[in-house]
Amino acid sequence: MTPETIETLFTRGDGQFVFARWGRPIAPVVFGVDDATLEVVKGALEAVTALAGHKMAETDPELGSNLMMFFFNDWAELLDVPGMDRLVPDLAPLVERLTGIEANQYRFFRFDATGGIKACFVFLRMDKHLSEVPAQTLALSQIVQSYLLWSDTAFQDQSPLAVAGDKTILRPDVAGLIRAAYDPVLPGAATDVSHALRLFARMQAQESPS
């Protein structure tokens, strides 16, 4: 992975470079799945958390849960969830827009005073396409995309995942980037493209023999 590739992964469609990682332990909650799927999501979250060297918690002191994942069949269902309009601003127009473009997923982030991620809300409309995706693949993909503030175009052309035998795994280059992004020597948020060079340097340091 080159510095230019890293820069692209955090450069939004409007040309702005924005990087952010979680600035607090992740306290997750998942709605709309059975126990078996819940265990798969939990396993994916634990795996990425261990990779990043980050932490999980039972509760967040400010929000209770700060990573909320919702699985449902129709965007309109969100309008009936008590308090959802307080979590997501302009909920009704958003639901109308997502319905109009037939979107099947949406992520909304909140940030702390330093620019680090303090909350993420993941919405998955289980249409025909998502329903055909194996639970392990879907869970790992969503956790990876929730662990950093990637560009809105980051994985349009290539998935962050790869297939190894009969298993779906995180691509080694993406895994290395996540590990570098959570290196404590780096800031938790950045808007200067030079941060891509710093991430690249940390990835190179990881790969170098000690």
C-alpha cells in the first residue's frame, strides 16, 4: 500500500482529506438479528479490536452504547424507533433520500472535541443483495468500515476483505493500515494529507524486523 493509496482511502468525494479513529472504548449494541448472527458480529468486532489494539466496554459513560447496528427490512422502520430522531439529525429527509436511491446501508458518525470518533450508527436494510452475503462477511465488512472514518468512496472498487480458502478475512494491507492508524504515537484525527505519509511510515515500521 502506497502513501497515495492511503491518501485516497481518506479523501472524500469533495476532495477533503479527513482521518479519524475511535477516541474511546467501543460499547456496541446490535438490533434486529438472532443470537447466532449476534455472535458473528461480536466475533468480528473482537477480532478488529484486537488487531487495532483498541478497547471495548460494556457501556459508554456519555452515550450508554456508542456503536449501534440496526438490521431491518425497510428504511421507513427507522421512523418508528423511539428516540431515533435524536440520534440522527434530519431523520425523515434522510430516510426519504435513502429510500429513493434504494440504498441498503448507511453509516453516521459523531465526533468528540478533538475530532476522534465517539459514536457510530450503522443501518443495514437487508435487501436481496445483503441477504445473500454470508453473515461473517457482512459483519466483518461493517465493523471494518466503522472502525475508521474512511472516505465515502474508499471501498467502491475493491472490498476491504479477501477470501482465503473457505474463509473471509481482512485484506492484509487494510489490516496493516488499521493497526497503524491506532498507533498511539499518531493523533486520533487529522485533516492534512501529510497524515497519509505518517500512516505509511507506521506500516513500514510494523513490517520491519525488530
